[in-house]
Amino acid sequence: MSRIGKEPIQVPAGVEVGISDKNVVTVKGPKGTLTQTLDPAIKVTKEDGVLTFSRPTDLKHHRSMHGLYRALVANMVEGVTKGFTTQQELVGVGYRATAKGQQLQLSLGFSHNVIFELPKEVTVTATQEKGKNPIVKLESMDKQVLGAVAAKIRSLRKPEPYKGKGVRFVGENIRRKAGKAAGK
């Protein structure tokens, strides 16, 4: 039995959940509206502010979809109430970030600056304190879009294992390698 799929979702006050006959779940809250189309086999019921998910059989496909769609809808409920944030730091000499509207301009040691266009669902702030690495903070109500954007920014200059230079998540641990041994 799917442990995640069996858990009910508590719908907080101020959040409206609509379930259409075509298995489309719409969650509306203070931060916005999100929709998700579910697998036809997964059934969603709403009673007294609690969402429960059920599946018809114990086939592997049904078990995997059960937990997946429950997690996606739970992330939608949390996103429209609190939202999600992620922070990335730019480690390296001369690495800088500036945010202008939906554009993030990154100086990552290339011959040119990288201009990254953000989707409209994501807001960005870039902070630079003297003596510290620049921090890029991304916020969104959609966890999937936020994760995809953060991964794309990180892929522009992944942290290298010798000095640790590159774009990394705040608090991320980078496995370091020893450099060349001194010659005899």
C-alpha cells in the first residue's frame, strides 16, 4: 500500500479545491491558482475540508500514480498558501548576479554575461554583501517550475570538485577532491 497516497490532505481555510468530472484538480488560494490533470484511474474525494485519494487495484502503475498525484496536489495546496523558495549562492572570484524584473544577469567567469529569462510564475531577488558570496533567491507557488528553473541556473556553472567554484544551493555539500600531489 502506498504510504504517501493513503495520507489525507488537510485543506486550510481560504483555499478552494475544485474537482471536475475529467479528473482535473484546481486549487485556488491567496497566492494564485494551480491546476493538475490526474490519471483517470486515481479517484479524488473531498469531504469536510479533507482530500483523499484512492486507486482501483494494486497494479504497479496504479500504486505509483497513487502516491505521485497525492504528492502533487499536496504541493499545490502548500504552494497557494505559503509558496516555495530556494536559494543559490555563486562561489567564485568575480561571480555576480543582478535581477531586473524577469531577467537574471549572471557573471560566471565566461567571456560574456549570461542573461537568464525567468517564467512569469517565478520571482527572483539577488543580494550581494561585501565579503560573502552573491545569493540568488527564487520564489514561486509552483514547486515543479521552481525546481526546474533552479536546476537550469545551477547547470550554467556546476560546482567543480577541486575548489568548489560554481552555482550551488545554499547549504549544499560538495564532495571535494585532493589536488595533484607535489612532484619529487
